Amino acid sequence: MHRCNRIGIVGLLVVWVAVSLAGTIHAGSFDMGRKSLKGLAGVQVGVKQPTQKTLDAGLSRDMVRQDVESRLKDGQVKILTARECLFSAPGSPTLGVEVAVSQLNGATEALSRYCYTIDLRLSQGVILSRDEKIVLHADTWRTDDFGQVNTLEDLRIRIKEKADEFVRSYRAANSDEPASGMEKMPEPRPAESETSVENKQ
């Protein structure tokens, strides 16, 4: 292997290890298609069924839905029912949420950590520019995150932060003053969850 290539690969590995050891890793936020949120009356929240590893780590589908919907409500984004989304909202806008978690067991319970990925995508009906008779359902806005946290409560804060990003984009697209008032929203805090109750027992 060429010496420069070896140096490049080693450099990448060093950076990867350094970031991993730094603690929580945040992926870049891809605030794509903010303009596509203009005029939305609300969104339906669709949470993908968690994997068995995610469920084993203590994060349920209902917990994810609760965290996302609570932030949308705080940000004054209307949550549509399935019927409203299908029959009343043009384009059937749906905020899809996918969270995957894997627990990393340490030498002690206190050293255990959680690896996670979070993906939020707003999908809605769009018209093909070369043929307006063709209408497709496509992702028009997205943000994601990945990293490590110490507790499930920390992870739920990350989920709420991603939901807040959608609220900021939504409000910026539908206001003359981008994200006006968003700074007044309460900070995400760990909710009293099933996991917390189990730990108390």
C-alpha cells in the first residue's frame, strides 16, 4: 500500500477513536427542504417499530412517540390523526421517526453506555416536474443524529432535541420571523418513563 494512503487511513482511525472516547457523538444536522414545510397544517407522527435490541435496552415505541409529540405540541405544531392526514391534509404529511439503540455493557452497571441512531424525516406528496400527473410520496425534510449516551434519559433528551429541530424549521418556514419564540420553549428534560419506574422498583 502506498505510504500516503497508509498515513491517511491511520489518520482517519485516530480521529475516529478520539471522537469515540470524547463521549457523546453528534451527527450533523441536515435541515433539508425547510421551504417544503410552508403551509403545512400539521403532521402525523409515524414511529417505526423498534428492533428487539432497542426494546431490550428499555426504549419502547410509545416512549419515542411521547417524546416527539410532546415537543411538537410545545412548539404549536398540530399533530394529525391518521384520518386527518389521509383525507384532510394535502400531501398526507408524515413525520417518520426511527430510533435504534444498542447497550454496551461495561465492567459495572455504572460504566454501561448506549449507542444510538435517531432519524426524523418529513415525507409528503410531491409532483414530478416533467409530468404533473405523477404524484409521489417523498422525503422533503430530514435530520439525524448518532452517538453514545450514559442513560436512556440522556437518549430521550436527544430525541426531543431532534424534534425541536423540526419545530424550528416548521416555524421558520411559516413565519416572517424565523423560529420566533422558539427560545421560550422549555428545555428537553427526562420524562418519567417506564424505565425510570422499573429502576425505582
